[in-house]
Amino acid sequence: MGRLLDNWTTDQLDNWQTPMPPLIEIKDVDRGFYDSHLRDFLPHRIIDVHTHVWKDELPAASDAATAARVASWPSRVALTNPVEYLHETYRLMLPDELVTPVIFGSPTAAGGVDPQNAYVEECRRRCNVPALLLSLPEWPADVLESKIAAGGFIGIKPYLSFAPAYLPPGEIRIFDFLPPHQLEVIDRHGWIAMLHVPRPARLRDSVNIAQMLEIDRRFPNAQVIIAHVGRAYCPEDVGDAFEYLAPASRLMFDISANTNDYVFRRLLDAVGPQRVLFGSDMPILRMRMRRTCVRTQRPPAARYVNIVPRGLYGDVSGDPHMREVDGPEADRLTFLLYEELDAFRRAARACGLSAGDVESVFYGNASRVIEKARS
């Protein structure tokens, strides 16, 4: 992995001549937060297993059925995120770390996955970084296999939004967008499947749990990463899921876009640090915000709410996941990335993780997974 890190350089990206706007402002509150909470906690080398790159000149936005199945607020953070922007974001926000991303496209950024996959493949070749293929469930096994191999990808990123359009969002199952015939391909090669679980109850949903356990049992060589800790952004999203998933020893979890230290503690207690990987979900982690949870009357039992400075992300009055503040409260807000990292720091301390355990989460585990997928 050292060779990979050495080759992820600004010089290579500068050759692309992409204009670099001022992506984010680093304020005193951000420098203070990083210095006091993160600088001494983070290892020098980091692999970020969950990042999106796309360009705004790719085809127009996805169809309405796809867009209705995903949260709308991330699009307020970034309308485009070429790989140069990703590199610049790391430089600004993690100045003491060498970060290697695993890259893939965005489910809502283009009208078809092929242009996005072609751009990601170009980024992979130019920057020597690992990449995943956006996959459609209707692809036959041989088509999926040839696309992964031809593009030099190390696995796939299926999306619940790509499930058949006739399915209501709340009734989508994992196998509707990650079908068994594709998992057989992933299993045969030891490739990665980055899985964003569906359904309103998220991680604790009984159908999700049953199908995750089936994947672990039937496809032992597939490297399945459950993204966002199964979208358990609030304590109520966990339920008794880890009682069932802890023995499924081949399933892994990334912590991307999650800021809940209680969820992280439950995860670490259940599966240990060797099955946990750092992911960010860039570029939305550039959002200046703090997250809280509010109880609801129907699934999910709680709803996450992003607290943001008033006016910074346009009119968010119609988005149940957004709330605006101003004055001193707004001035104290830092980045979603920092909130995620600090939540994991608190959980790591509460669970007694060693420096070696932390290094495994942020680098070693992903390095092992990537090397297996490449070999």
C-alpha cells in the first residue's frame, strides 16, 4: 500500500488542469477542533473506503424514481466532485494525514452509470487509487464480471435506488439491487461489495438482517462492507441487530457519514476493531453541521437531523433532515467529517481500543481487503 499512497500526488492531478475553486473555508473553530480532538488521535496513513467522485458535465440527473429513493440534502453540499476536489479536501481538512481514497460514482449524479464508471476508471488509472464499479442489478453475471475486470475495479457499489422502479422505497430488499447471481461473481473473485442497506428500519430491519446473514453464509469469499454501520445514525436504529450480525464473521462495517458514538460503541463491542473500516462519504462530509436525533411515531423510530448555519445551504425548510441555527450556535459548527471522527474517537476510548486497533480501523483493515480484492 505504500506505493499506492506515494502515487496519490498533487503533481499527477495538476496535469488535468481542472479549475480549483475555494472548496471550503478553514476557520479558527475548525483548526481548534482538529488540534484538540483529532490531530493526536488519527494515524498518519489513512484509507478512506467510501468516497464519491463525479463531474458536472456528465449526463443530467437521474430519473425521478431513483431520486425519490435517496436523501436530497447531500446535493446541497456539492454539485460536482472531480477527483482533484477530493484531493484538495483532504489537504485542507486532514493536513497531517496521508489519505488514500477508494472511489466510486454517485447514484444521483448522472442519467446512466456507464459515463460515471468511465470517469472513475480514468481517475483510477491516473491516480493509482482503488475503485468500485456502480452496478445495476439487471446485469447478467458475465457482464458484471467483464465490466469489473476490464476497468480494473476491485468490486462494486450497488444502490437501493437502482432496484426495479415498480418497488415502493420502503419495500426494497437487498437482493433487489444486489442479486445472488452478482454476489456469486464477487464471491468467486474475492471482490468487494459496498452495501447500503434499504428499508425504513435500517440496520435493525428483520429482512435486512436475514439477507445479510444469508450473504455471509452463502458467499464466504465476498468482501461485503455494510456502509454507514447499516445506516444506524441514531441509537433507535440498532435494536438487536448486532446480536444476530456479530457471529457473521465475514461481514464488515464502515463508519461513513455516521456521527453517533453510541452506535460505534455497540459496533465495536459486537464485532471488534478488525471488522470496522474508516469511510467518509466525501464530498458530503464537507458540510458544516452537527447531527442530532429526534423520535418519530413510525419507522424509523428516530430521525437524524443535520443542524447547519442559516442560509449556508439554501432553502432547507422542506427537508425533515435539516434544521438551521444562527448566532453563536452556528459559529461553533465545524465539519461533518470532524464530527464523525470525534464520535469514533470517543467510542474508541470508551471501548479501550489501542493505538494499533485504531490504526487497523483507519488503515490496516482496508489495506488487507484491497490487497485480497486485487489478488
